[in-house]
Amino acid sequence: MTALQGGPADREPADGEIIVCPDGPLLVRGDFEILTPSGEPVARQRRTVALCRCGASAIKPYCDGTHKLIKFRTEPPSPAEPEG
């Protein structure tokens, strides 16, 4: 294996990874199986998929971009910022 240049501590590449997008989905890359709460596999056509975190996607468990329309935020507003 070759080290990734410029990555965190020049880490070795992983077989798979999950990337947390600020105010957006989880990007899942690699060889993962996605299961429903009942344990049934979810169809997956690509090696990289975006999983919904906002709960508003029409194609759950996948992201359809609705998080942008509803202004989904992963961090609560700081006390100095007014809500809304």
C-alpha cells in the first residue's frame, strides 16, 4: 500500500471510509453493506453513496439534497446566534 500524500498524518488508504459532510450527508465509500432496521439489505448501485442525516430525503436512506432546502444544521446554533 502507498501512503496518501497530504492527508491526516499521511495515513494508509482504507478499504472503506465514511466522510461526515458538515450540514449534509454521510458519504460512504468502499465495500459496505447497508441494512434496513429489520436487517434487510438496501440496494446499492455505486461504490460511493450519500446517506441522509436530515431525515427529510424522499429516497431514504440515500440523500436527495433536501437538507439544503430545509437548512439542516449538524451543529446547534451558538448561544450568541439567534435561531431562525
